[in-house]
Amino acid sequence: MKVSFAVWRQWVIAGILIGLSISLFKMLLLDWDVFKRLTTGEPLVYFGALVLSALMMQYFKQRYPMIRGSGCPQLKGVLINRLEMRPETELPLKFGSVVLMNGIGVSVGSAGPAVQIGAYLGQLILKGRKDNDFLLNCAMASFAVLYGIPFAAVAFSVEEYQMKLKLEQLLSLAVVMSAALGIRFWLFGFSPTLQFSMDRYPGWQGTVLLFAMALTIGIMFKYGLLWTGKLFVWKSMILLPFVLTFYFSTRLPQILGGGIELFSFMEDQSASILFETAVILLLGKFVFSIICLSSGVPAGVFLPTLAIGGILGSVTALYSLEYLSESILAYNSYVVLGIALICTAIFRRPFTAALLAVELTGNFGWLPYILLLAILMNGLLKQFGDRPLNEILLEKLLDEDLTIDY
């Protein structure tokens, strides 16, 4: 296989551009709290900013429908030649809107938007030419850079987008991702995003309980999201996520944003969290995320659902410690398993879910155990006829279903 110098240069340029852009995206989202003075300052000013943001999002998501939601279904629509991206306009709007939504505390994520932003950057490099393989590689490199999860990104490209493992595409992906991750690791180091080191296997009773709870909560979340989305045909409903954000900023500030604050709370408190507190955080994040994500604002689904999985694992661990004679050393294991199982229940991508859980937390040695549970969860859901969330959203998007707005 011969690859011209121009193609090599294109791959390297794409990697550098993605590494710099998504690293800036990460800084604005996770490292630089640029909205702190707003969110902790005068309540009336903060409420006014939330209302203004709601009106802006209502305008932008109607004027530029491709920036709505996470971006993963939109990319698939582009790859099957049913949708078209306009990066010159949509890229800055998507980038800025996601930073704004996260910064002011709306319960939305950033991984899906990073996927779409990567594809936008790839399209700019192509200058109007059509190359779906290159777009997918750029999208997956962006996904990998945001949280430092290259193996999960490759698994996602295969499970979600049916990437063909052709030699040239794999070489292109390796070059783009290596250049992008090189910048990411140079800026942020190699430490995992979340600090939950697994020290002990959970007992079988606690594992069964967590499995059943993740299955139930995951299905409720997925179909609750779809049902609630239909309510946003009433334009005034767009205010609800922002009003709830203001309410929770004074009542449950740990659940604001995508979920990093909630994970930080669990890292700090560990098994000392009161069971009742953990249950309230789980219920609050569950309801808050459904309402925010179903509104159609530019937002990712991954991080809020992973946070729900983490706090569900915490709730199950605390119950098991109290009533099932579980060891306190197994607390982190419940949190990591909750991340993988909830992700599997909602997205139905077991390899992606397992790799996400271990790469985000650095527990690579636990991959076979976590993957086995994720595959069991996926197989059970498949028997029930359940469908992946992104598949349902893409179908509605392509059908231009006006009863759902994301």
C-alpha cells in the first residue's frame, strides 16, 4: 500500500488541529471554571443569564438543527449520506454552545459534541471533498483526546459506526490519533480522568443487585428521555432545564454540569457518603439529566449517564456495606461497574462501555470481568428487543419527527 506525501501531511495536520482544538475544549469544560463568578455570584444575575441562554439555545437549535443534541447520530447521518455538515457556521456554534451549557451548570455532556467537532474539523481540512473514512477518523480522535480514551474510541467506531478495519483507514486513524493524543498527553499528562482504583471484587449479591438496578435505571432513562423530548414541541418548555439548573445550584450543586463535580464528590467522600444522600443525588441527577438532554440543546449524553452509573454504583455499594456484609474495599469497584453497566444499558455498546470504564479510571486489569458483565447485559437487552439510544435518535432525526427535538 502506497500513501502519498500529501495524504500523510493531511493526516498529521488533522491530528495536530484536533489535539489543539479538543485540548482547548477540555480546558474550557473541565479545567478552567470560566463561569465560576457567574454561577456563585449574585443569584438574580445568574438567573438572568440562564434565561438569556435558554432563549439563545431556542433560536440556534431551530436555525441550525445540526448542532442539536450530542452529535453522534448526526455524524452517522452524514456517513450514510443522509445529512450534511456546514462547519464554517455550525462548528463555532456547537463548540461555544456546549462550553456555555456546561459552564452555567446545565446537566449535559461533551463527548458526543467532541465527536461532531472532530468531524467538522475533518470536513474543513477536506475543503468540500467527500471522504467518510477520514471524517470518522477525525471524530474518533476527538473522542479519544477529550478524556484520554483511545481504545474506547476505536471500539466505539466499530460498534457504533461499523468502521471497516481496512489497512489504510487503520493507518490513517493511527496517525491522526497519535498526533492528537501526543498533544493531549503533553498538556495534561497520562493520569486517568477519574480516580477510582478497584481493589476488591464485589460480592455476588451486590453484583446481582447492581446489575438489576443498572438494567432498570438504564431502560427508564432511555425511554424517559424519548418521552420527555416530545414535550419540547411547546417552545416555552425550553426554560425548564435552565430553571431547574438555578434550583439545583442552591439545593444539589454536586449534580450540576455533565457529572465531573459528582464524581469529584464521590472521590472525596468515598464510602463515608450517607446512603440517603447518595439516593437523593441519584434521583436528582436522573431527573435533571433527562429534562436537560431531551430539550434539544447542544449537549452530550455520555458524561451525565456515566455520572448516573457512578452514583448508582455508590448507592448499591453503600447498601451492600450495610446489609450484605460487603467489604469497604469494594466501594470503588461498584462505582466503576455502575459506569460500564449503565453505559451498556443505554447505548448497547458493551466493548465501548467496558473500555470507557477502565480507561477513565485506569483499571485495565479488570477489563475481562467488566466486559463479561457488559456483554451479559447487552445480550439480555437484545433478547428483549431493546434498541440502542443513538439508533433511535438517528431514525427520528432522518424521519424529521417533529415530536422530538434532539
